[in-house]
Amino acid sequence: MAGISVISGFKRRMKTVKTELLDKIWARGREFLGVRYPIICGAMTWISDAHLVKAVRASGGFGVLAAGNMRPEELESEIDRCLATVGGPFAVNLVTIAPNFAAHKEVVAGKDVPLVVFAGNFPRRNDVQEMKRAGKRTMSFASTTSIADQMIRFGIDALILEGSEAGGHIGHVSLTILLQQVLFARPPVPVFVAGGIATGRMMAHLLLMGADGVQMGTRFVMSSECRTHARFKEAFVRARAREAVETPQYDRRLPVVAVRALRNQAMEEFGRLQLELIKSLDEGRIDRRTAQERVEEFWMGGLRRAVVEGDVERGSLMAGQSVGLVEKIMPMKEIFRELTEDAEEELQRVRSLLG
Ligand SMILES: Cc1cc2nc3c(=O)[nH]c(=O)nc-3n(C[C@H](O)[C@H](O)[C@H](O)COP(=O)(O)O)c2cc1C
């Protein structure tokens, strides 16, 4: 299997992880997040609940509660569960395009949540400022240089530079390019990088490049503590990197929100639906608005269907290409141990390489 260290779980448990070299290069990320390891478990709608946030925190990392489109009172009680059980800093992920976004902001503003991560579309200046006035620090994704610049102008406190290798909603630029465009330009705020990361070895190199920490999603779906339907996780265990594909878009008249997910029956049907709609548009049998509505309706409830109901053929199996780097479910603490040990070992290797 590519990339993952083979030290047995037993041997790992016997050792305390030394992070002497890591501590030299991830200090700003640690300080910003207020945790031992600046490793973020990115929010995942229907997946990132208080239970997962707590498990991440207990392993030394930073968890993010996903608000998705929860009812405001549901979000409130999930935040309360985090406040009562997590025992340290965490963030709430607010989806700017969710119908409940305004209500979610209000709920978060009234709670002792230290950090907010904006997702969906990019936040407006007002959204950022509103959360800052409520005493929160803010983070936002950046999938191009201009968005990174705009977020910094809006007063965002940290960026998540996410490449298109990632699972879920994605931009169109890979992490390799974003690193050179944005990270190497040394933005004035901490930068956490995401998309396609699953190993400590990779993490070490990203930190050496100047990242303040990393964010992963797919790797943490494959933790024992992550409470998805068993069939959802099994699909991850079986999948190869090339099966985590971007939803197709065939015609500019029918824009599709880019999502990376595992190929399944629904993905094939979605392709066929678009081709039928394009034909109907060409023949004047349907208007553009109705066609667009059919496209948007298609995935409604899709993630819930896969994650909660375990319908892995008709649901949306959002996953990053990093799905091909991991082949077993592990306890969260073991994942963190593996990541940090392998990262430290890699830094030692680099040090000896350079004399
Ligand atoms: C099933 C799934 C659901 C996701 N849902 C969200 C979400 O609700 N909000 C968000 O900001 N990111 C979401 N993401 C993105 C993750 O937080 C994270 O940035 C991404 O998974 C990183 O790439 P990786 O999967 O290669 O590790 C989701 C990812 C997955 C796999």
C-alpha cells in the first residue's frame, strides 16, 4: 500500500511520539488552533458531529463541527455537546449557501465557539466581519490566488488552501499548483493545506514548504470513531484513487457544482441525465431553467442517502483521491500516532540527507 507506515499498532502504542523537528516548523499552526498537532479534521456534512470533534481533539488534533443545513436548534444542541465534551478549541463549519446560513451565524455568535470556517461559496466581507465582531476567529477556503487575496482583504484570520484532489465540493486547481501560486507567495495569515493528504510523510513535506498545518477529510472517514453507515466506510476501504472522480459537466448551458465522489450508479445516471437534457435543449423541448432545476435536484439528499442510509449506489459517495492511500479503518489515536511518527521520521531523513 502506498505511503502508509507499516509499524504495527502494538509497537506504536508502546512509544510516545517525539515531535522535536515538527515542533520547529508547525509552531504557528499549533498556536493558531490551540492544539498539540495542527492537523484539522475538515468538516464533513452528516459526518462531523460532536462525537468526531471530540475524538479528534482527544488525539491532539483540531475538529470542525459541520453545520450543513441543520435546523438552527439542532446546530445549537450539537454546539452545546461540543462545549460540554470536547474540552478544548474546535470550529463550526458554516455553509454560506445553506438556506439556514443566516440563522446558523446567529446561533454561533451566541455561543462560546472560538473559530468559524466558512464553506460553500466564499463568504462576503460582512460575514467575516460579523463573526469577528462576535469574537470568533475566521477561516476560509481558497481555491485560487484571487480568492486568497480577497479573503485576506476581508479580514480572514487563516486560509485553507484546498486542491481539487479533495473530497466533497472542490475547486478546479490541484494542490501542487496552489502551493506554488499561494503558499510560496507567503500570505500574511496562517495557511493550512488540504486535498489528497493522507500520510505523515506528505505532511512533513508540506510543512517544509511553509504550510502551518494540514486538513484532511477522507483519511478521518476511515477512523473507528467516525459514525457513518458501515457500507459508506467499506466503499472507502475498497476504492482506488482513480475512482474518486469529479462530477462531469458536458455543456456550459448546464453548469454543475464540482464535487469529488466515488464512481457509482448515481454518478453514471447523472451523466446520462445531462446528455438527455442537452438533447432536449438542442431540440427546444425544454427551457434552460427547467433543465438546470433537474440538474440541481438530482443530488438533493444524496450525501445523506450514502452516509446515513448506506445506499452506496444511489447516494453521493463524496471522497478525495487520497481514498487510494488508505485501506483500513483505524482508531483515531492510532491515525494521529501514525501521521506524527511518520512525519517526524521523514523530517529526520531530510535532515540527514542535507547533512
Ligand atoms: C464526505 C465529505 C463531506 C464533506 N463535507 C464538507 C462540508 O460540509 N464542509 C466543508 O467545508 N468541507 C467538506 N468536505 C471537505 C473536507 O472538509 C476536507 O476539506 C477534504 O475532505 C480534504 O480533502 P481529502 O478528502 O483529500 O482529505 C467534505 C469532504 C468529504 C469527503
